[in-house]
Amino acid sequence: MKLYLTAAWISMAACSITTSAQATGSESKPASSITLKSGGGTTVNKSGPNAFSLPAANLPLSKRLDFSVGNSFFRNPWVQAPATTDARDGLGPIFNTNGCQNCHIKDGRGHPPEPGDSNAVSMLVRLSIPATTAEQQRALITGGVIPDPIYGDQLQDFSNPGAEPEGQVAVTYRDVPVTFADGEVITLREPTVTITDLNYGALHPEVMLSARIAPPMIGLGLLEQIPEATLEAIAREQREGQQGISGKLNKVWDVQLQQTVTGRFGWKAGQPTVMQQNAAAFNGDVGLTSKLFPQENCTAAQTVCAELPSGGEPEVSDNVLTFVEFYARHLAVPARRNINDPQVKQGEALFKSTGCESCHRTAIQTAKNDQLPALSEQIIHPYSDLLLHDMGEGLADHRGEFLASGREWRTAPLWGIGYTEEVNGHTYFLHDGRARNLMEAILWHGGEAQQSRDKVLMLNKNERDALIAFLQSL
């Protein structure tokens, strides 16, 4: 197998990164001693467009070549088979993008297409239909959803020569004005997703659509190392608190273990591990097979897929999967900024008093893992509980995924959110990018978060500015 290294390895070696010791204290530690290090000992001090693209600060030099190799396969494009670039061929024949970095731009957040723009590269549309038969109900155990019979569980809007893209995605918006207690009006935008130019027949009459932008890649390995017992304890604490907050774990199918386990990744926590999340993205987004997903992302109705050449069996080798897993696990979280600013401190107090911290948990410790020492026993600050919560009708996509209902979403980690604009050049948030700034994202919260949202509506302008300043410090 050919390995292609990039100049990223040279530049990473020259980067100035934090070399702090592993955090080992308890949650009772004074805030000033830990809150800068969102990712514990993995945290880096880096601003600018590459803030999400550095290896964990405590990753030894002996392991940084593995990180760089994984970065190469994550960053560089895959090509149609057959090709002389035989370590990177097998693209498609239908796909959403030809490389991971095209969606997770600079390892950061994707965005929806602008009005009138048919380019939805960093946003995809999930598809499924209701499970109405006993056979379909059984299939939910391993698949989580019932795919559209012709187009599968994800619309692919690009294709190789010789095939046709499945269709094109368009997003339109309806204005939704919201008024604060002091009279200021903010206009939210509610999206409607449509699919046009279908090339393989009609969608199922009961098809359900859900737009998803690519989330940031930082800290995934740390989230993977949070003990399941910790997440269960948080869920139990929420239930017993009787404050209307009741998170739950999603239970999803682990392809390697061939059993149901806890979900952690994706907007509805539909994937259990970094490895499976990566392999599923290779398959669904780039059209590549692997040991986890050995079949092309084509349905029986798309016969053209069998007619075009493949890049081998599998197209993504086990070695490449392992390198990309290592890379994704060890992308560092950047340090918090401006934590001693009075406005930021005021905003942090408001974040707590409005109840946001109930789900966006501040401090969690990862498990001991001798196989992943950089991620082991770290006190981290993801501002997430990784649990599913009912977020109300406003955010509902009416599309279930394993145990997640059409109104439930995993609490999105907030660490690094203040870097979004400098990394990705935009401030689009939530699962479909409908929010154009952080305040809009807050005001879309409903369901279990309705009380917190209503408290934010009662804040005056100075308090609202302080709350946003706190979020931008993360």
C-alpha cells in the first residue's frame, strides 16, 4: 500500500503547542486552574484557521507520524478506479464528496448551501421511511432506520462519469420573528429541504428528510473515552432532579461487536465509535467500501453501480482505517480564551442560572486506557452530556434513529465553538445550519430546553451580550 505524506507533518512539528501535563484533579478543583484546558492535557493553544487541526498536545513525537498519515487520507481527495493512485481509488460511483476534509472543512463545521446555491457539499440529507412491517421493525435493531427503497438512507448528489447523481438538494427558509422581553426582535429562519432532479425514480411517498451539516472533529477520542457509567449517572441525576430534563442514551448497533451498545457520535448519537463513524462516512459520503461496510452505497435499483469498476475489496484498507481513526481520535481541542474577562464571567454565571449547564455538562473525566495514554484519565470540558434530549417541535425532523425520536437530538459539545468563524468563515449552527449565530441557536431550543430558552428571552441586552461572550470564550 502506498502512503502519501503531506507538508502538514513538517508544519505540525514547527507549531507552537501546549505541552501541559495530564490533568488529574477532581471536579472540585478551582475553576481558574482547569477551565483553560477544555481537552485536559490534550489542549492546544492555537488560534486562526488551523485551530482545529493540531494533534493532542500530550501526543508523543513518536506517534505524530501516525497522526500525519491519517491526516493525509482525511485531507486528500479519493479518485475513481482504476487509477495509479491505488491507495486512494474507488470513489463513488455515487457520492457526496471526494474527501473527508471537503465536509469537515479544516476539521471544523460544515454549512448549508446559500439560497440559490446547489452546492451542498458540507451538508447531506438523510432519508428513511416509516417501519410498518414486522420485518422492518426487526431491521431497526441493526440499521436504526428503514432506508428509502431506491435512494437508501442518504442522498448522494455527485457521481462518477457513467453514473448519474441521485438528485440535487435545495434549501429555502421562512422567517420566524422572536421578541425579547425588552422589545428587541430577532428573526430566526426555518428551513425547508427539497430534492429535485431525481435520476433513479421517485422517492417513497412517505420518505422523511433530515438535513445534517458536518460537525467539528475536535475531541472525538476524548468523548469516546467517557465511561458509559458516567453518562448513565448523568441521565439518572437529570431524571431525579425533576426539572423537566431527562436525557437518555441512544443504543445503536456496533458492526464490529455485532451487538447493541451506547451511541456517542452523530447528531442523534447514531454511531458508537470513532472507527464506525469514519467507516460509515467513507461508505455513505465518499462511496468507499471497508471491512465494516463491504457493500457499495447503492440500492438494488441502482444497477449502474455494479457495472462500474471498484477500487478493490475493500477500497479502504484496514491500515488506512486505523490511521484515520488515530487522526480523528487525537485532533486537539483548542484552549478557552478570555476566561478572566468580567463580561465572560458574567455570561458563565448566566449560562448556569438559566439552566444550560443541565445538559451542556462542564467537567467530565475520561476512563483509564493504557492503549490510548494521551486520552486516558483526562478531566475535560466538552459542555455536553452526549445524551438524547427532546428539543421540541421547532427542531424536530420527525425522523427516528435507533432509540432517538424525531424530536430528540444529542447534546452538541460546545468546546471550541468560539473558534467557528475564524476556522470556517461562518457562524452557522445546529444540525442543519439554520442558526446564523449563537443567539439564534439558543432560541431554537424547545422541549426540555424550553425553560432555559424562556429565561434567555427575559435577559436584557447587556446580559445577552455577556452570555454570547461566554460561549465565544469556549
